[in-house]
Amino acid sequence: MHPIRPLLSLGLLAATAASQCLAIHNNPPGTNLQMGDDTLRVLALPFVFPFHGVAYDRVTIDSNGTVRLGDSALTNPSDFSPTTAELRNDPHATIALLWDDWAANQCSNGDGIFFEADTTRASVVFKNVPQKGYGAGMLSGEVVLMPDGSIYLHYEPTSTLPSYGSCIAGLSRGFGAPSNSFDPISAVSIAESTGYHVFDSASKQFELAGWTFQVAPTGPGSYSLAKSFPPACTPPVLIPGIAEGAVPIGVGCPTPIPNGSLYEQFTANAGARPFDLANKSIEFVHNNGSYSLAQGSGFATDYHVNGAPLPGVDDDSQHSVSLGAMGSFRFGTMPAATAITVGANGYIWLPAGSPAYTPVAAAFHSQGARIAAAWMDLVPNAQTSPIWWESHDPSFCRATWVAAPAFGDGGANTFQVTLKSNGNIVLSYAACSMGATRAPIVGISGGNRAVDQGQVDLWAAGNAQAASRRITGLDAMAHSANRIQLGTTLRLGATVPDETSFFGLFVFGLSSPGISLDSFGMTGCVQHSSYELSYFPVFFTPGQGMSLQLPIAYDIAYGIELYSQGAAWSTLNPFGVIVSNGLHHVVGL
């Protein structure tokens, strides 16, 4: 059987029969959790642990000598100052081996806080954890949880109280549990799942040293208490280490391409490029982040039939509008926008940007993504209904500037931008007088430090010119994942720069070969993961990227190092496949 498959399976391997035992005498007594001072660690249990009518599948270990049931790390910080009120009122059930200010970061080599578990028991070991600072206190003991709800509290003879303050041993269901202070040496039962003892380091010896107590359920909220001397556990065949975050290896392909612009900057005063688009229409045809020019469908004169004037249009004003029935618009390879910003000065931001009235090419490239139908200093507030917006049709949205004069020059300029659901953009013009001293930039830009490849003549010899450019750039395929921790869910992701792609794979292997795939027609691609362990096919929505969630079984036999990589079908190279960077994983607790 492939080793990755049981690791990623939904179920647990069958448990072997075992009686309760102690791990603290093994070397090592489990996986060293490498905990510091005042730290928490959330770990999954390989079984469901019942306590006071609640089933728990994980625990939160506090380096200060307690085990909380459930995941309390996000809502309840580590606590070094024990009080009975906190123990009884905590919003998490708590098992206190010996709650005080312990410092796992001061442990000697081979000591610390450890965890060991299988489907028959889970052990949390505090091995020779010293008092905070350099006092005489030392905690050396173990909390054992059993699938039947039994709890064992074990204290090594070397355990001593801190030299100052007080500490608490026992358990509580929390949530306002009743006060139930008792002497564990002589007690035989615990009621309401609450029983604890406060030790005062100034006046008492640590009388629990050398004892092991079995706390066995006798009802939903009651327990019997007995002294027990269980044997040492048989050391597991393999103790997994601590899971580490995924480390990227190399880069994906294709080679990244920066954003660009497809535009023309016209000149005023009868200059070299006078505005020549009046009564013309140009369509920017979208193809996987690139756009080519084609003849447009013409100015739509019915804009006022199904549209409405934008309220409050003024000089240099901007207006965020919903895309209505069309839902969203995807500009190149950018994330789809559900709203855009219409500017009074003849442009649309995708999705937003700052007001701008001076058409400067450098700003066109460096600022946000923008569609400029006629970016110049216009004064549409001089008209009663200056800008109309249509969003009723699922196949398009449209903004129309009506008879907008140029600042200081007057005149009237009527034009419109149509955004199509297929990603195409149409710039259409009716009568446009522009101005004697002002002229626009017309075109589209991915912005965000786009590379200026020079302007083009958008219209010549009675036609839109044959020009094509990548506008929104192209990123390499990028693979990401969370830490692969036993008993949790692995979440894999990969961006897919080819927006026509809909199918891919996540592969797992034991090595990272680093083999160039150029010879296969996959220019710039590298194999960062072998694939002998397993692979997982993924179908996804084009343009949305790949993702996959895999439950990881809790089985200590599968602490392992492995590598992963994403691959996707693509039109961006001759072979038809692009791949991501690799990830190196250390799988463990």
C-alpha cells in the first residue's frame, strides 16, 4: 500500500488492544512539543473523549501544567496564575496536573512537554519542567485520557512545589462549576465533574509526589477516585515529530509576464495625433489576459431606455456601481469584480482608484487597472443627465457620457463603455468635439506598474487596427498548503494563470527531482515533486484556481517528509500542461 494513502484516508487504522499505561518512563516519552513559556498547543485525539456529557476530539495543552478539553487557543490564552474561580468558570473543561507558572523553555535536553497517543489512550507528559525563573519547583508527571472517559493523573516522586505562591491539581467541567475542594489522598469520589486541591508552597509539601490516581466515570458528572500503579507503555514503533509549515521549492511556470497597456494618447491643438474616433466603435476582444482590436458594434442610442442617470455627478466625481444582472466582470486575469467605479473624467476603474483629470501615460500604466474611453478633464456636471448606467441585461453593462464638455474648452462629447459578460470591452463614440487645448488617452491598462510598450494607432484606414497585447499580465502557477498535521485537514491550493483551464492534479512524492521540463515543450517548467506516492485529480471553475481538502488520519505510523506540486491543463505551452512551485512538508503532530 502506498504510504500516503492511509495518511490521507478518512478513517483510522484498527487499534490494537492495550491497557492503560504510562509513557513518562519511555525515552522519549512521546513527541516533544517544543513548547516555550506560556504557550498553547492544540492536538487532535485519535478517539472521542467523553467528559460531562460532551464529546471532545482534541485538546489544548497549556505549558503551565493543564490540559483543556477542546480547542481553546483562539479564545483563551495561556494562564500562569492559578485560581479556583478561573478553574470553575473557564469556558472549557480543564484537567490540571499541577497548574502553576512552569517554564518549558528552561527544560534541559531531553526534558519538556510530550504527547503520545493511539486509539486506546492519549498521554500528555510534563517531564522535569522547572518553575518559572530559577526556583526549586519541578513538575514531572502525566495526564492520560482513555476512550471510556477515564483520566489518570500521575506524579513522579521528583515533583516538587514551586518555592512561592500556590498551585492547583484536579479537574473541572468549567462553565460555573460548583466549588469542590477535596484531599485527593483520602477522597473516593468526585461530583459534578469538579474536584481540586490547592497547594500552598509556603506551608505544605507536595503530598501527591509518587502517586497515580485513576479518575473513572460512574455517571454523566460523577467519578470514582482510586490510587493506581499502571505499567510503562510499550514505546511506539515510530513517534512522529512536529508538523512543520510547507516550505516552497522553486517557482512555477509559465514565466511571469508583467501587466501592459493597449492605448493611444491623442494630442490637442491639431497635433500629431488628433482625436479621430468620433462616430467610431472599437471592440477589445479578450483572450486569456490579452486583448486584440476589432470593429465594434457601434454606439447604442437606446442607453436611456433601460438605463438611468447616475445621481450626484459633478466635476471630478466618481461613482461605484453594481454590475447588476451581469453579476461580475473579469478584466484579463484579474479577480472578477462585482462593482466598478465610473469616473466623470471619461474612464472606469476596475474596481476602484483615485480621481484623476490629467491624462498622463505614466499614470495610466502605474495606477490601478482602468478602461479609458476618453480620459481627460471633462465637466459633465454642466449637463442635466451627464452619465447614464445600464445593468439590466446579464450579457452586458454600459456607461454613457452624454454631451460632456471639456474643462475650459466647452464643446460636447458623447461616448460609452460596454462591458460584456465574455470579458470583451467596447468603446463607442457619437459626436465628440474634444477641445482646443485638451485631448484624451483612450485604451485599456492592467495598471499596477504595467509595462509601457508604446501607444498604437487605434483607428486607421477606416478600421480598428490589428493590434494585440497582454494587458493584465501573467503570473506563474503558485502552490500553497497549510501545515500537514495528523488528525486535521490538509488544504491545498494552486493559482492557475490560464483562465481557460478547468482540470488539474495535486501530486505527492518522496523527493524533489528539480528536472527541467523544457524538452517536453513546457518552457520554464520544473518538476519539483516526484509522484510515486499519490495524485488527486481536481476539476475547478475556469479562472478560479485549484483547491482540495484532504482529512489526515491520526496515526503515529505516518510521520513523514514528502513533497507536493500542482499541475493543470493549459493552452499556454505546446505540451498543454503548466506546473506550480513545489512544497516540502514535514508531516506530524
